[in-house]
Amino acid sequence: MLKLLLSTALAAGLASGACAQEITVGAANVSSYLDPGRDHSNVGSQFYYNAFDTLIGKNHDKLEAEWVPALATEWKLVEPKVMELTLRDGVTFHNGEAMTADDVVFSLNRMYQADFPPYVVRSRDRLSNFLKAEKVDDLTVRVTVEKEEPLWETLLNLQQVMIIPEDYTKALTGDPEVAEHDDFEAFSLAPVGTGPYRIAEFVPGERVVYERFDDFWGEKAPLAKATVQHIPETASRVTALKTGEADIVTNIAPDQLALIEADKNLRTVGSATPLFHVMIMNVNHPKLKDPRIRQALSLAIDRDTLNEALWLGKAVVPSTHTLEEYGDLYMPELKTFEYNPEKARQLLKEAGYDGFEVTFDTHPTYYTNGLLAAQAITEMWAEVGVKGRVNIAEKWSGRSPEMMTRNWSNPMYFADPFGSFGVMWAPNGPSEGEGRFNTDAQYAEIWERFRFSKDVEARKAAYAELMERIRQDPPVLPLYRPFESWAMRKDVSWAPKPGHIPYVLDFRAGSISFASN
Amino acid sequence: MLSYALRTLIRMVLTFFVIVTIVFFATRLSGNAVDFVIGEGMTTEDRDLLIKYYELDRPIWSQYLAFLRAFTDGQFGLSFIERRPVSEMVLERIWPSTQLLLSAVGLTVLVSIPLGIAAAIWRKSWIGSAVMVVAFLGYAVPNFVLAIVMVLLFSYWLNWLPVVGNGTALHFIMPTVALAGVLIAALTRFTRNAMLDVLGQDFMRTARAKGLPENAVILRHGLRNAGITILSVIGLQVAGLAASGSVVIEAIFAWPGIGDLLVSSALRRDYPVLQFGVLTVALAVIVINAAVDLAYAWADPRLRHTVKG
């Protein structure tokens, strides 16, 4: 009898465990606000994909882009500069409203014709070619661009143009007929989308609670509930995993991996995240004006050694500013950056380097291994005779005319060289805007060809020209793609998918499962 | 007693105004919010747009006046980062911190007063010595070390206690003990010393001569008289803890308290949150001190008479 009771209880437990799956994620960082439009941070990108959809979707199981229907079922160019999209019928927002063409037009134009300053900023650096979205009928919209666009799908798949409900958003504050700035502010605390999970609770900086959204248009979410809880301390995250308070934890430093792997109940997964930790060099600093000095600073850095020492060899050191995710535009054949201490010494001699001190600014903790890398880099400079000094500060110094060199990151905002190098190093882009990088008419002309040529080969040729400009007069050295790790209970099957931008916590169907016993 | 309370109140208000002003200017000495709020890698045009939108370009005197005005209309503004009212952000963090503080103080009082009395009564036996050794050790171990050792022992190895957040009563155990550790050590020693001072006094001998049982002598006459010292130590320690002490402990246990909020808003230069948070803590400290002042006067009639005279 006891046996029977026990086995019944066991079976019941297993059954309920299998269908009412709930998980808790211990995250190093939780967003302060949740609005896919205004956000492009690595912290934010963890959260949007579970709750929001884009018009054009992507097969995230593949590294290279394969576009799939999402909120739009079909799309075609009706004119060279006009794309017509057919919307999926029967899509419902988390608040119960049906998604209409009006919601789509509203969501797109909040970026394309942005007036809310945080949207304006995001729109300018990646969506400036997009002029407007218009409704044709209830299930058809048209999007118009200024110049013929080679990256239609890529830019309709962006996090920034995820679809949000118009009426709900407008009614959040003030006049319910008008989209005011305060409406968007309020939205970022009470976000509503069309994804497989609704955001049931959001405590900024503390917690995001997802619940399965039963009216989702696609395959149902595998989890009934997922709580992402802020656990700032690495040691506490690991302990929470051991005690069972968390099922998955994020941002495990490389030196903690062995500790976790030693526990038979736990495992880790990791990947070289599609972003570069880079060193930037201020081309306008009086002492660094001579490109040969900057070339030498770059040539003196043995990035493979940094990778071995800091990342156990698991990071990826690039030969140029390129990522495998770019597909046809992945160009590892370009050799823009290399380690060559002899050449560095020679260039320093030619440039008449007189032993002045070169500072390397770093935040104490922001980038994993950032401080250690800075110290190693100044040691490597010493090898070629450059006097380097690490300058630790919390403040972003990239705008300061006194900044000589420092660390930064160039994330892959979308899978195209435009989505990483292109955003950061565009003419009049952020780097030039901060006064540490210069472009000229020729650079701008090459950049135009790279950005807008419809022919892939022409884009590649232009990108190679840009990289050659960067090699000759370097403002940046990509150090490596850092290796980012997650740890989890052994029975949890989850891993970052290759087709995502960095750090996405994807809990959609097919992305997470549990061992049957 | 009433005029004593009134003086205390006036002193509170003045202190508060001074703190308001210092907090406002001191937070701004630590760097320009623009560099932290706007973020890195931005064109001048975009940067100017956001500076204007976040009203980071207002002159400092106008910000100060707006800050003072907030006390009359209760509008403390929006967080630069989270874009919601700072009062809401701070208030939702106060209760978890207060709970933790109260449970730590409660544990301290429950443990250290009996220990201190025992150490005073049996000061020459091994009991007294043992208590003092433990008290010294407790004083020497920083609270975060105690916290980490407990986490290792009770969570990491034994898996008895949870480490994240404040969800259940079990969650309180480790952070409470970690915070109370130093307090217990301090208060035990003070209680012992205060009791020792009192035990030799004439009135104690009188009480015993009256034929009171020893328990009553110690508790009613001894403890009541030692109470002033004990009270002031509790007040000071609690105020200190409220002001700063729990920041590290809150980080270790992912406790959603005000210490965590203050540190993160300081790092991000989220001035509206920082200044409102610091003020709230300052106000708490002032109230605690005033309460201790009043409690003295209640416990010791001599005090309110001297003040009057």
C-alpha cells in the first residue's frame, strides 16, 4: 500500500513537473525599463524576444540569416523603395486587443518618424533610411525608404521595430488619442507585446516575471512561468543555483566554470558572444596624431595570449572587424589587425616616439576581464618600449579630448557589418561624434557604397576599403569576441542560439526543455 | 517633557534642512550626470537632444530650488534611469530594509542583554570570560565575511538556507545574523560594563537589604539603571546600520533594500533617486536619534529636569 501511494505520488509529481514548468533565472543585471524601441543595451536584449515579435522573423537555430514569417506572412517589393507586407491574421496583444495594421504603422512610425528623443537617437543610427509606414488595408502595410535598401529583412527584424499596441500605449497617460512622450515613458514600465510570454510583473532593476500567453499566434510557450531575478553577486548566483533557488544563472566568469562543472548536478554552456571588446585610440589626441604611433600600439598587442590567459582560449580573436554571423559579408580573409612587435618597434622609431606615457582607461568592472586585459596590454606595450599606464575610472572617457586609449565594446546590433562596425564607425556616427575619430569625403563615399550597394560583392569590396582605411589610420582594435557563459541545473536544456544578437534569453518553443527524469 | 520634545523636534527640522542642502550639493560634486545617464558612444546632436529631454541642462540653482519645492508639493521627480517617480522607487525599498533592520535589532537585544548581564554577574568565572571572548571575536569579524562563511556553510554545502531575496522567513536568517553579529558583540560588552557600574552602587545594596530576591534586584534595579547606556548604544548602532551598514549584506543576499538602490543610483549618477534615498535614510536616522533622546528622558527623570533648568 505504501509502495502504491509512493509511486502514485511520484508519478503525480513528475506529471505536474512536466506540464507546469516554471523556472527562475538568476541574472547579473535586470533592465531599468523595458521598451524594445528605445533600448539597445546588452542588459535589455535579454528580455525582449520572449514577449515581443517583429514583422519578419529569423531562424535563430542558424548562424546565418534565414528569414521566416512572423507578424508578417509575406513581404515583397512593390516599387524599388516600397515594401508591402501582409500581416498575420488573428494576432492578439497581451492585453487582449487584436493586432491591426494601425498598430503596425504606429509601432514602425514611432521609430521611422520619431519624435520621442530616446527613439530619435536609436532611429538615427540604424533606421535613418526608413521614411514611413502606411496602412493599405486591415492586413496590409507599406514601408517606404529613402534610398534603395539592401537590408530590408535585416532592418525589419530589428528589436527596435518590434510591434506594440497603439491604443494601449496612447491611453497610458494624458490624451488617449495622442502619443505623448509620457505614454512611451509609461510603456517602458508596463510593456505589452504579442510574444509567447506576457510580462506579468516588472520591478525595474529587480525582476521580470513572464507568464505563458495562451493566445499567442505561434507555437505555445514551453514554460508556464519564468522569473528573471536580479542577483548581482557572482558567488550568490552560483550558490542560488546550488540551492535550487535558480535554475539558470547568467554571466559566469571564466574562472568559475571549473567550480560549477565539478558539481554533478550542474552544467554550463557558453558561446563566443557576437560582440567585440575593443581598444579605441583617440586619433585627435595631440600625441597620437601620427597614425604610426597608433599602428604600433595595435601591433604590440598579442591578442592570442590575452585569449589564452584571460579566456582559457575560448574567446575568438578576429583578423578584421568581422563576425561569422554576417553570412556572405563575413570576411575573415581581410587581415586588418595583427601582432607584430618588430614592426611596432620600427614604427615607433620612425614616428620619433620619445617615451611619453600612453594611458589606457578602463572601468574597474564593467567588461569581464576588462581591467586584467588593460594591465596585460600595457605590459605588452612595455615590451616594445611604450610607457603605458592603466587609468581606472567609472566615468566614460570616450568623449574626452584627453583620452588616449581605452576599452569599449562594439556589439552586433544586427547581423550585418552595418550592425556593428557600421553603427559605431559611420561618418558622423558615435565615434566621430565623440571627437576621437575622423572621416572625410572619401570615407563617406566608401561608406555609402558599403551601406547601400545592392550587390553583395560591391558591399564586400567597399567594406574591404573601409578596413584598409582603418588599418592605415587606426582608431580601433577589436580584441576578441568574449566567451560568455551560463550555468544551469543538469536537467535543464537551454543554450544561447546562434542566430540571436548577444545575451537574448530565449524561452520560446524549441529553445528550452527539461530532461524527462 | 513637552518642551523637551519640542526642542528635539526643532533640532530635527534644522538638521534635516542642513542635510538636504549638503546632500544636494555633495551628490553633484561626484560628477556630471550627463556622462552617466546619456551613456557612451553618441553623436553631439543626439547627446544634446537627450540632455534637453532629461533636463540635465538646467542651472544648478534652479535644480536646487526645484528640489526644495519638492518638499512642499511632494513631487520628487523622475528617476533619470528608470523613468518613474523616485518616491515610489525609494518607498518600495524601505520596507525590506526596515524589516531586516528590525529583525537584526531584535535578535541583538534578545541575545546580548542576557549575555551581558550574565557576563557581569559571573565576571570572575569562566562564563564571563567565555562571553567576552565571543564578543571580541564577533567584533573583529566584518559582517560580509560572516555572511559569506554562512552562505558557504548553510547554502553551498548543506543546502539548508536560501540566499536570494526576502521571500520567506528562512530568507531572514542569514542576513539577520550577519547584520546582528557585530551589534551583538558591541551591545554585550556595553551591557556588561553598564551592569558592572551599577552592580556596585549603594542602591543595589539597599535593594538587597530590603530583602528583594536577587532576580528582582538585578532586573528591576540593575537593568533599569544600566538601561540608559544600553539604550544609547542601541540607538547609535541602529542609526549607523540604517545609514550604511546593510549595503554589502543586501548585495550578497540580493535583498531588495535601500542600500542596494543607493549604491546603484550613486554609480549611475541617478541624482533624483540618490538624493531622495539619502534624505530618507537621513530622516530615519534623525527620527531614531530623536526617539532615543525621548526614551532617555523617559528612562531617566534627571535628564528632562536638567534640560528644563
